Amino acid sequence: MLFLSFSTLIAIGLVIHFSVDRVFWPIALMVHLSINLIFSFVFAALQTYFKHTVWQSVVLINITAVLLTALHAMFYLQTIDWNAVSEGPQQLSLLQQVIHSDMALWIVYVLPLLVVMLIAAIKKYRYSLTKN
């Protein structure tokens, strides 16, 4: 949770630095912290239910935090000529489309949850093979 909070602070710092007005950052902070809190509760519940180790939790949370930080950094640091894109002579690359997609942030949050369930399914399958 601490590393997720640190990635949230980096994202909010980028929002503050690159925003035109300074009013948006408290709203963005509350939204990010709320999403991180919900994600942490769901992730902890899944980890407890599937009896995973602390090491797996730490690795998955750190990967999630690094992906969130990279996503936010690329979103704000990448320069795009939106006039040329809207007029048609320039198209967004696949990376730019993913970064500016509404679903990119949610995919980063859902990915570790899917990995947790995949690890549990693999453990269950291995256990069923050794039991037979």
C-alpha cells in the first residue's frame, strides 16, 4: 500500500505540474487514493483467500505501482499535436492510443487481480495432479 501511495503522489505531482489550473489536484488525489484503497482491500482479500505468500503480494503490488507511475508519466510527458491528429494528417501510435485510453488505468489495476487468480488456478491444478 505504501508503494501504491507513493505512485499516487508522483501522479498527483505530475497533475499539479502540468495542469493549467491548480484546482483539480485535490479531486484527483481523493479519487486516486480511493481507487488504491479499494484495490488494496480486494487484493488483500484475494491474497488471503488463496493463501499466497507475502513475497508474491509485494512483487505484484510493486509491479502495479511501477506500471501506474509509468502510465502517468507517459501520459503527461508525451507531446502530441492534437490539432494535427484531429485534422487527419497525423495518427496516434498504438502506444499513444493505449496511454490515452480510458481503460488503460483500469487494466493496470485488474492485471494483478487476474495474476492472483491465475497463480491460484495453477496451484490448484498442480495439487490435483499430485493428489491423483
